[in-house]
Amino acid sequence: MTSTPVSSSGKNKKKLKLVLGFTALYLLAEVAGGIITGSLALLADAGHMLTDVGGLALSLIAITLAERPANEQRSYGYYRAEILAALTNAVILIVISVYILYEAYLRFSDPPKVESKMMLIVAAIGLLVNIAGMMILRKGSGDSLNMKGAYFEVLSDMLTSVGVIVAGVIMLTTGWYYADPILSSLIGLFILPRTWILLKESVGILLEGTPKDLNIQELRASMLKLEGVAGIHDLHVWVLTSGVNAMSVHVVLQQGHQSDVVLKTVQQHLLNNFGISHTTIQTEGIDFVEETTHD
């Protein structure tokens, strides 16, 4: 088997470990703060943090699996573990968002009294931790669904911390405890649409969808312009994991052109112009009749 290319997430593994460590430490501090102050808001946020720590750990485990080389049972390796992690994170975040909205609905009828001072201190520490985590993961989130899922986990934590701080200030200065469910609702509504995008992208990859940043019509037209290519069919492009695309195609040779020469030309064109490094290309003579085609 050939060596397995490093995925986009794999390049950010150390950053993810660092953020996971910070988040886990803050989770312990928040649980302690919630118990000491008797703050339901802090304990509820700690439950949210616990889920996020699990999500970050899941992303890290997925990266480790994806780095394992291909074998006879997994000829493509374990790249899809990263996409499954991103999908799981998206589902978890959607469940959390729905739960936040449900809890906010219940609290509108009877908002509980909250110990505000300690809540503000703990939430402020959490905000600093989450901002640091977002800065660490921000760049990697642009080229990997798995890292994007981890980034959204930290983003949701940051929004929760901001909401807790704002609600704490309002409750401390006015005693108006409706601030808690109102801000919780806003947090849930902010997280849901962004998480839905992550969910759709993950499902699209698992369904072997065409990479979203690739125009397959443009790809087809450019290949037909290459020297020695008379036609193409059965063109399929899909994503193994973020940053690693694969493609298969049948190339019909022009009369008098050598298969190996055309094959090398096509491979270099796909790599240099479309970033596709994993290709399976079947060359055929112009008189070859394919019994079954799929495009």
C-alpha cells in the first residue's frame, strides 16, 4: 500500500490537543464554581462544556484514526473517521441548541434566582479560555470539516460565556431574571443554522458528493482540451475527507497517441489545476465500445 497523505485535520492535531486541555480544565473549574455558588446556570453550562469536551476528544480520536495507513480491509484508509466525527459533533450541537431553547421556554414561566457575582467571575474566565481556543483553531477550521466542527464547539462555548456574562450583569444590577432565558434563546438560535451547514456538508461527503469547491463541468471541459484526449466518460469526483479528493474517469485516446503519455498528462493536469492527487484513470482506444457507462 502507498503511504497515506496527511489530511487537513492532521496538520492541526497539536492545536486541537491544546484547546482540548484548556477546555477540560475550565470544565472542572465551572463544575466547582457551580457547586460552590449553587448556580444552576453555571452547572447547566458545565453540562454543555462536558459535551463540547467530548466533541473535541472525538475529533482528536478521528484524526488519529485517519492517520492510520490503508490496509486490505480499508483500502482508502480511515479518512472517513474525520467526517463521522464532524457529523457526530453537528448532531450533538443541534441537540444542545434545541435543549437550550426548551430550557429557555420553561424558564420564561418561572425564572430561577441566580447567584450573579461568582457566575460573572467564572464566565469571564471561560470567555478568555474560549477566545484563546477560537484563535488557535480558526485557521484550521477553513480547510477541514472535522476542525470546523471543533471550532464550532469552542464558538458555542464562547457564546454561552458571553450570554452568561450579559445575563449576570443584568441580573446583578436589576434583579430581572428573565435575562437568563432570553439570552439562552439567542444563543440557541445563533448556533442552529451554522451547525446545520456543518451537518449538510458531512452528509454530502458520506453520500460521495462532488467537492463543493469544484465545478465538474469546468473539469470535464478542461480535460477534453488536453492533447491525446478524444473523449471522457464515467467521470466521478468525491471527497475522502477535507482536503483530500479522489476521482475516477475513463479517457478515450485520440488515434496514434500512447496511453502512458496521455495518462501522465491527465494526472499532472488534475493535480496542478484542480488539486486532485488520488486518481483512477482507465484509458481506451477510440474504437473501444463500453458496454455500460454511468454518465
